[in-house]
Amino acid sequence: MALETQFAHGTPTGLGTYAKRLTNALAARGDVEIVELSDDSFDVWRFDRRLYWDQVRARHLAVRARADVVHFTGGTMPWWPPHPCVLTLHDVAWLRGSVDGSLHQRWYFGGLQRSLSRQADRIAADSQCARDEIVERIAVTPAKVVVTGAGVDDAWFGLSPQAGAGRYVLCVGTVERRKDLITALRALVDLPGVRLISAGPLTRYAAAVTAEANRLSLADRVTLEGYVSEAALHELYRNASAFVFPSQYEGFGLPPLQALAAGLPVVAADIPVMREVLGDCAVFARSGESESFADALRTTLELGADVRERAQRGVVWARQFTWSSVAERMTRLYRSLAG
């Protein structure tokens, strides 16, 4: 089994976390021999290098591995992939126009990869919502797309958050347009004394967030931390009063699930995938409506009995999302292709 793990190197991201945790979980099973497709000297975080990695280097390593199955984990694949192969497609944000980027990036990650992903023998999706959208937008048969899920690391369950200690609400994820941090920011107007801390890589959208904070005289209550280490992220979760996730589009949405695991009250946008991933363990606000988020956060920050009970249920709910179960589903998928 050849598994693309290049994205697990360097600065950790969602792609890297997925590749690393899946690799570890497969290795722990002991019934799948894994060859990692990676190159420590290769930087994939520049567009030109990413293109070269996908189309030349990764393909070369995959062919050389001569594995029974090749798994591309980063959502992209080469023009002529070795077969059989699996592609993990976390979402179709590029096809929806939900991601900002250059014309070349939109072409490569959008239209071109839409065509290339049809060459995969199977496509692995993180959620049922993602699967349904992949089938529709990539135009492949439903049987070709399999929900394999994502997991929560055990470390998130032992954080023991100090309720109300920081008097801030936390939002985690790349600061980009589709994550809609501005809606959470505007909710602060109706929540005196409450701060908002965002942790995640910054894009050009961050300038719009900062400008809106200044316009509303909220600059002293809004902090954009940018990328933080895992240890620092744990501390931010531990000291938060609540977690807010206004994202308008996700393929899964791991950060709010991590918040449930940590025992934090969660307020999320009322979109189908959040209902799927969070169940009835979060408070849902109307997507894009700051007044709705303000109302939901106000209720949540009061920490009434129902809020505490929901947070307790959230910990139990989150425990069903394990990397070992992801590895089990993925192993079945590999074997169905290997014959």
C-alpha cells in the first residue's frame, strides 16, 4: 500500500493531520504494509512546487513503489496515475468558487482536478454531505465515492477546559472568505466584554476582517493569532468560554468536533455538514447572520444547565470519530481494489 504523506511534513495543516493520523492508524493495525510517498526536501506549499509534486514527483514515487494500491491523500492527483488508486477528496471548495486564488490556481485545483479525479478507482470522502456533493459536481457514479470519515485525536479529550476562564470565544481554521469570520466578529457588537480569538493561517481575507474590526471599534476585542503550534492550540481551547464556527462551507469540519471532544460549548453555522458531524451537541445559528450568532453565543455563555448537558453529550458524541475506525474503513476499501 503506497500512501502519499508529503503534506504531513513542515507546518501542520488539515491535509497534513489527515495524512499523518491515517498513516499511524494503518500502521497500528499491522495488517497493511505501508510505503510512504514523501520527500523531506520538497516544499509543496508554493503553487509551482505543488504542481510539480502532483504531476511529476508523486507520480514517480508511486510508480516506483509498485504497490497493490496507491492512495493520494491531498485532494489532487497526477494526470496518468498508477492503478488501482484512491483519491481522498476532502471537499469541492474550488469548484464552488469558495476559495480565493489566482487564475492558475482556480484552473488547476478546480476544473483540471475535477477531470483528473475521475481517473481514480475510488474517491474517499470525509462525510456523507461531502460524498453527495462530490458525486454531483465531479459527475461520477455514486458507487465510486466512499465515506471513510475523519477522526479526533485522544489528546483532545483530556483538555479539561476551564469554563469561562478566558472570557473569549475561539474560532479555529484558515482565515479565508468561506470561513466567514466576519459574521462571528459582528456578533461581538451585541456581546459586551466578550473577545474573539482566531487561530489559523491568514490569507488576504484577514485584511477584510481587520478592517471590519476597526470599523466597528472592536479591534481591542479581536485577535488573529495566525498559525499556532498544537500545544498552543490546546491552551486556547482549554481557556476558551465557547467555540464558534461560522464557516459557510465544509467537507467535514474537524475544529468544532475537537471542541466537542474537549468539552467546550459549540456554536456553529446551521449547514447540513455541521448537523451531520456535530449531531445535536452544538447550538446552531443561521449561516451569515451575525444577530443569530450573537443570540446563540449569549445563551451559550450563560452556561445554563442545558448548555452544560449538551457539552457533556458532545464529549460522548465525539468519541465515535476515531482514526482506528477510519483506518478500518480504508483498509476494506484498499482490499476491494487489490483483489
